[in-house]
Amino acid sequence: ALGLENFKSIYFNEINSTITLENPNIEKISGIYINDSDFSDLTVFILCTYTKKKSLLDYLNNHIREKTKFTQKELLTIIKILIEIAFKMKLKNIIYRNFSLQNIYFIVEDNYISLCLRNFYFSSTYKPTQTFKGLTGNLWYLAPEVLKENSYDY
């Protein structure tokens, strides 16, 4: 069972990583509310800015239903932004450990569409020599070394 300390760590990781990265392609936290008056029933609300959004999985399923494909320009834009996000995380010594099509989403505001990453609760800051071990993230997107429970780094 996850104890209270694990939940505090998850919330801290989410908040710390999101604030540290402060990037238009990272979901923004607009407020945090913690009700810890009863330690047996800790409640944490992380408030994010409301936008119309669809995940990359939603778009992929839509293409499958309509028997269409992403254009080369759309794919190159998605890949470029994801590489930029990964590079910025590496510069800030943040390991994400939660990539999935559900955590990559498009924000639609007026006629502007941008790509964002969300759900940083499995993220951690790391030292360049540090290694990690253990299962985190979505089962369908785990790297082989994570599934084998080998140690891994950024």
C-alpha cells in the first residue's frame, strides 16, 4: 500500500517538476490546495489552467476511425516539440518516467494549437550519476530495462 509519505512525494514531484520546467509545452499549475487537518485523510488538489484539450491518443483514434493519417508536417511538429521538451527536462535534471499517448495532449485556444505534456507525478530530479529502479509509468510504454527491473538512468 502507498503510505502518506509516498503520496507527499508524488505531489511534490508533480509540483516541483512543473514549476522547474516552466515551459509553454508543460501543463501549468495555477494553484495548489492542501487539506491536511486530518492526517489520516490528506487531500491535495493541483489546479491547472482549463483549456480545451485532446490527447494524442484521441487524435490517433480519430485518424483510425476516419481511416486518415497524420500529415508529415503534423508528425514532424509533434516529434520536434517532444524532443525539445525532453531536452529541457535533461537540462533541468528531471526524469519524467510517464510518457504515454494520454499524457501528450493538444491545447486548442481560438485558432492556435499547441502540444503539452502533463502528469509529472512519477518525475524526479536526479544527479547525473544517479540510477533508478522499479516500475513507474504506464505498463504499455515501459522500457525493457524497467520491465526487467534493471537499474536505469535518465
